[in-house]
Amino acid sequence: MRFEGTKGYVATDDLKVAVNAAITLERPLLVKGEPGTGKTVLALEIAKSVSAPLIEWHVKSTTKALQGLYEYDAVSRLRDSQLGDERVRDIRNYIKRGKLWDAFVADERPVLLIDEIDKADIEFPNDLLQELDRMEFFVYETGETVKARRRPIVVITSNNEKELPDAFLRRCFFHYIRFPDADTMRAIIEVHFPGIKQRLVAEALKLFYEVREVPGLKKKPSTSELLDWLKLLMVEDIGPEILRERDPKKLIPPLHGALLKNEQDVHLFERLAFMTRRDGR
């Protein structure tokens, strides 16, 4: 069972090595990187590559670790008991399996995605240490222990919003997805837009990387935003010669709303354009 990338996902050699190392070690793969660099999609592509089912657990700020194991609906059981419902005799009727439980009892070895783990409370990763390490947990309401039939391939993503505990990091294989260089980005663009005009790609990439390097930019545009921008350029039939313009009045890229996602960055480009005009450059 090895990950070699897919037709729809351009994986660098170091990323393939990291994925296969995590599979071999049977350790969770902790993936970090800028938003929009394909961390979440990686789990889907691993599942496709190794022909495994995908189980997704998207973490929110209110998510608790126990929800990944199971949830006991005591309120519904109390209501049903008041109504004389026969279901109350079996407490299992009020236990909802979580994503880890689903992964542990899956017929085939699944890929389990725990997405954006840093969104949750700081104790969230620590609360999962034993379950991810031993691949089992205890259900107090029924007195049963749920053990994994086989270790799932676990992919955990983080946007570095919070530092993760050392004890949790020790149990993971870590990989940081670096922002794609120009050659890798061309390969990604070709996957999404086969046969796209290379002159347009060349000018768009040049302008895109220039935007990312502007000092003081609050949010750098990501790969997904570049793809959106290219799609708009093609739909609006904006050619490479327009992107090549360096008119100070047109310093902000055309259709910049696909690249610049807050007013601070738009104002930054407007100030730069003003300073350029003022200096007569």
C-alpha cells in the first residue's frame, strides 16, 4: 500500500515520502502548510490512490474529542422513557457512533481525515492521545471496548492557529507542505486547465508571485485562489498582454477580488499605486 500521487493531485517527492513513511510506521500524518496548499484534499487523494474508503472528521471550535468516539443522547432516552417507548430498554439505541468508531470498525482499512485540528480547544489533541496510540476506546454506557480491526491511515491537518502539545506531536509523522514553486504550480495548473495557453500562464504566474511578495500583505493569495483567478481570466478573455501592463494606474491586477481577500490588502495596493504615480515611475 503506497501513495504515488494521482492524476488530479500533483504531489512532490517529499510529500510522497512523508505519506508512505506514515503508512509504514502506522502513525498519524500531521500536515501543516498555508491555507489553500491542498492539505485537506491530500486525504481524499490518498484514499483514491490506495483504493481505500475515506472518513472525514471536520473539526470546529466547539468540537470535543469524545464526539469522535461516540455521543450518548441522554435527553432523548429520558423523553422516550416518559412516553413509554420500548427502545429505552437498550441503551445502544441512544449512542451515536463517531468518526473514530466508524474508522475502527470499517470492513476495509480506511483513510481517516481529522481536518483542522488546531481549531478546537488546546486539550482536544491530548484527549485523543490514547485512542490514536492504542487504537481502542471504552464505552462507559455499555461497558464494551471498541478496538480497531486494523489501523486506519490517519491524516491530520493544521493551519498553525494553535501550538499542538509535544506529547501529541511525538505520536505523529510530520510534514510541512511548502508553497509550490513556479514549476510545480505550472503542473498544478495543467491538471486543472489542460491545454491552457502557456503565455497566459507565464504572465499570470509572474504577476501572482509578485503579489505574494508585496511587503505588508495581510493574506497572501493561495493556490486555490490562483486557480480561481485563472478561470476568470479565461472566461473574461483577458490576455497576457493586459497582465503585462505596468501602467501605475493599473497596479492592482485585473479581477483582483479572486486574489486579494480583504480591504487592507486592496488599500495597500492603492497606496503603492499612488506612491508610484507620485514618484513618476
